[in-house]
Amino acid sequence: MVVEDQTRVIAFLGSAAAHGGAPVRRIDTHSAVIFLAGDRAWKLKRAVLYDYLDFSTADRRHACCDAEVAINRRTAPSLYRGVVPVTCAADGRLAIGGDGDVVDWLVEMVRFEQELLCDRLAEAGALELSLMEPLAAQVASLHRHAAVQRDRGGYGAMRRVVAGNADGLAEFGQGVLDAAAIALTCSRVEVALDRVAYRLEQRRIAGRVRRCHGDLHLGNVVILDGRPTLFDAIEFNDDIAGIDVLYDVAFLLMDLWHRGLHEHANRLWNAYLVETGDYTGPALMPLFLSSRALVRAKTLLTAAAEQPSADAVGRWRSDARHYVALADRLLSPAPRSVVAIGGLSGSGKTSVAKSIAPTLGAAPGAVILRSDEVRKQLAGVPVDTRLPAAAYSASYSARVYGEMLRRAERAVSGGGSAILDAVFLRPDDRALAERMTVHAHAAFAGAWLDAPGAARARRVDGRRGDASDADPSVMRDQDGVDVGHMTWARITADGPLPQVVSATTNAVASALAGADLHTPVDGGRVASASMHVPTTP
């Protein structure tokens, strides 16, 4: 609720006179008013007090402004210039950074084009899929360097989030949301929370709770100099920012999924997993994604009351209802499955895997395990570094396949789905993938992509900065190998990608539909099934 009258300050900051005659554009949120003028953005924190946010006094707002600048310089140092007072002279005139008494405080930022915000790009259909990998790298870097906070997060923190969502939706959703439907959705979230309680605590103990961004949706990512830049991280509540790293990235994933950008969400998800190796994540996604959707709904309902027009109020409330519906859908279970895509180098395995992953399993789609990436990670080098021949020996390759399958098993045992992207030349490797799937209580489908040498050579020649080290000599060596008896569906892969994807999708769907599967309830304690795979060269 509003606890202090800032009308005069807001009117002043909204005037051209406050900014040397420059025209002013105003943006209102539930916690701030932003004024865009010239090459600057000025952020005034609203004098509000909520259960999760305290901007009730000028001193409190000053402290939070200082914290905001310090925290956001981790990811956007060029945007945050500092903290500036709003002053009142003896004659009653207000000024930005004047000599009079301080009446309020502003965060001073460099202004950027609003059309470069990722939410604006998404709305315009201009958010490029290729931005998802660098965005994942930025998020992973933030998490990698963020301070570990074992005294926060875990089961207790998520229970408070769940309870806060329920209370906030009940309070601010009166007359807007169906009370019975909200109660049912919130009870389903509680069930999902209890199911993964052990996992949450294990992650907290292991240092997966860190001082994160806390509000990582598309509206808080801007493309500067062609690169995704994270800004506007939470500064006012350590409990909101001190969270599981996967709960942080879940906000972005939920936002993309909500907008129908399922391929973007899956691409971001898999790129983040490659950066972090955090393959226990799928078990937590139903809880994290649905909770993020309800947080968004609660925030929209809170902010709707601050909007200047009835039309704006109606839009924000309508959006809140859509987020609540999404939260309910995200809790629906999906069959766990493993899809193996094999074929000689250049047959198009990775392109097909990326295309079908968003359609498999629960949001944000299947985890892709690519042997080329696993090989580079085990070697401790960037994925585009070329490895020596020793890294492709039979013993080292067995280690690579074993690690790939272990990661897939971790993902699937928690309720997710996985795609195995590897050559799978040897029948023993194909059989091992199928046995892992049985241990993980998942359905299995195998697809082998057949493409003539000329088509494969064109694809290999066209690779740039890719994890694969395949070259013409590797292709010649593979051509001479007998792949043995092939039980997987064989897909002709020399045509256009959409045609190959369609054929693979149909074959996979048929195989998964016919799978005889008995899946046990996952109480969160199963870390891995008892399959043994090679661990050393």
C-alpha cells in the first residue's frame, strides 16, 4: 500500500523543466516510476509497503537505491551511473541533484531504446533464436560468480513463496480471479513442493542457492551492442534474490513459454545446462515454473491498481488471469522419455534434436545431451576447441558415452525427458542407451538418420564454432564401419530440415506410444538408477 504522498515529486520529474526542456516519457510499475528524458533514465521508488517490499521512508528508499546500483553493476555496469537526490530549495523549487533539502532519491541510468528490451522484441516477433545461447551464458556467468547463501533458499524458502502467492492472489484477486480455481491451483503447487522437498534441501546444502537476479524476466533483459544484458535485479529483499539458481532462470523460461516461444525456451534451457552441468533441474521445473507464473500474476494484480487508465487496469488483470491458467498447466505431468538420435557425422542429428526437443516432455521440453559437447567438457576445454586424436580413442569414447547417459538418467529420473545426440555407431552403445532408459523407467525411441556422403560433407564444411571435430577424414573412417543390426527407425535425412524433422517426429511418436512403461512415483530421493557405465579410459 502507498504510505507517503509523492505527488509533487512525481509531477516535477514528469515535467520537461526538470530535464532541461527535454520531453519526458513516464513508465509506471507497482514499485517505481521511471522517467525517460534525453540520454538518461531516472528511477523513483514508490513510497509503498508490501509484505515483500519496504520503500516506506526516504531513508529506506535511499538505501535501496544504493543497493540497486551496486547489485546491478554486476551485469550492467555501463547502465548504472549512480544515486542522485531530489532536493527542495528554500523557495520551494524542486531540483535533481540541487543544493536544498533532500526530499527523495533517484537511480540515474543511461537511457536505451525501449524497443531493444527482450519483451518488446518478443512482442514484435523479433527476438532472435540465436540470442538464447549468449543469454544463457550471461545468466550462467552471474550464477557462477554470485555469492553462495546456504542460509537461504531450500524447502522453507519455497514454502514461503508458495504461501505468499496464495495470500497475494486471494487479496489482490478479489473480483478478478475465480477463488475456487485459485485455491485448487495453489494446492497443486503445494503438492509439487512437497514432492521435491528433499531435492531442494540437497541443493541448498550443495551451494545451489546464491545471490541471484531475482526478477529475471524478458522485460529485464536488453540487447546492448548486440549482446543480452541483465539489469533491474532485486535489491530490496534478500529472500527474493537469495534463491536456487534454477528458480532464477525459471522466470525467463516461464516468460518465453507463456509467449509461445517454446523453441526459444528450450534453446535457453539447454544452453544453460551445457554452461552449468546442472542436470538435476527437470525434477524442479514444474514447481519453479508454475510458482514463477503465480508470482507474475500476483505482481500484475498489485500493479493494476497503480495504472493511470481503466484500459490499462483491464489489460493487467487479463494478463494476470492468463498467468494463473499457465501456472495450472505447467503442473500437469508429462510422460518421461528418452529419444536417441544417431547417424554418421553430418547427418543432421543436432539440428533435428533441437527441433524436436521443445515438443517432448514437460516445459521447457527435453534436455539435449550431445556427445560432442560432453567430450569437450570432460577434456576441460571450450566446446569449439579441437581435440587431439587421443580424445577419440575407444576407451575415451566409452567414458564420453557413459557420462552422457549418466546425465540423461539424472534428468529423466526426476521426471524429465532427454534426447541423446551421438553417432551411436556401435550396437553396444545403442543397447546401453536402451538399458539406461529401462532403469530410469522411461519410454525409449531410437532414430537413425541416413544421409548420402555429399550431403553430409556439405553440412560438415558449413560448420563454424561447433562442438564437433568431424572433418573429411573422420567421415571416411565412419563410412567404413559396419553399424550392425539396426533396430531403430531409419530416417532419410538428405532432404530439407522440416521434412527430416517431420519424419523423425512421426517415428519417435509411434515408438513412444507403443512403449510398455510403468513409472514409479518420484518422491525426490532417487538420485540415480543402478546402471553401471564406464567411468575411466
